[in-house]
Amino acid sequence: MIYKHNQAKTMNELWNEEYKKTWDQRYKKAEFAYGKEPNLFFKEWIEKFKPGSVLMPAEGEGRNGVYAAELKWQVTAFDLSMEGKAKALALAAQKEVSLNYIVGNLDQLDFEKESFDVIGLIYAHFAADRKSAFHRKLHSYLKSGGIIIMEAFSKEHLSYVAADPKVGGPKDIDMLYAIEEVKTDFSNYEHILLEEKEVILDEGMYHKGKGSVIRFVGRKL
């Protein structure tokens, strides 16, 4: 039993290292992979709420966190890529705002319970075997009455990628989302908005073209 546990842990660490390497390589380029402008859905919804504290997991090069900081939100960003952090802090300096940016694996997230007013999950695609566990962990960090703002590729998106690879997104269907999955993982929320929608993306080099997304805005009960 001990041998199997250690072996699984080692495989998990190897997966994290390879995943980190992929994103470091992408973010190391001078051009911002997904542009400097915020995701339009995140922009629309973060503007609706009074500024407070916001957590941005899988924040990459910081386009959404920096925009929230411009609106006077206190932003904590999290990602596994040091290259992403460097780009995010450079963008924040350019916009004359600040971010608290932490680098590490999502397994290492450790904040006080009910610390944040909003959590932004913008194309935060997690490994299938850990996705729901991360959602539960993030839920614990959100204040009662706090808001989740989420946009991510749907399981239907794979057909869009096949037609036009430039639209981007994970190729593993289990990393993609379905409405029922969101309902299950965020069952103790008021669903302000939950929809599957075809969109046209124009976000940097890696989100270009027609795709299918799940959009969710929920208030923690």
C-alpha cells in the first residue's frame, strides 16, 4: 500500500512538472499568449460588484487580475508558471496597479476560510481527477454571499477545435465542462447565470475563432 501511494505521488509530481513546463514555454514568449485585455465575460461581471477581495486561480499572464486591480479590487493571483508571474507583474506595473501573485500547484493553495468576495475562474481547466476537489477547496475560500465568475470551454468544444485548432482549449474531454457538472460542483449556490454558449474568441494568439463555452455566475449560499 505504501509503495502504491508513493508511486502515485511521484506520477502526480511528474505530471505537474510537465504541465508547468508547457505553460512556462508558452508564457516565455514576448507576446502575451491571450492578450493584455481582460476576458469580456469576466469584465462584464466584475464591473457589477463593489470592489473587495478577488482570487484568480490559473491566472497566467495576469490580464484579468490586472483589470480587476484597475477597478480597485484587492487581487490575489495564483498559477504554476514563473514566466506567467513575470508577465503579470510587468503588465501590472505598466497599468500602475499591484497584484499578490503566488506561484505553485493548485494542490498547494492554502488560504483562510472565507477570505474572498469573488473567485474568478477564467479558462481554469484542471486535471479530471482533481477538478471537483479543487472546486470544493475554492468554495471554502469564498465568503458566504460571495461570487464565482466562471467561463471555460464546454465538452462540445472539441468539435470546434477539430474544425479550427486556433481556437485553443484542452484536448482532453474530461478537462472540459458540462452544465450538469457545474450544477453538481456548485450545488450550494444561487445560479445567477448558467449557460452553454457559442462564442467568437479574439484573445491573443491562442484563443481565436468560434468555440463553445460554459458560463457561470453563482452566489454562495
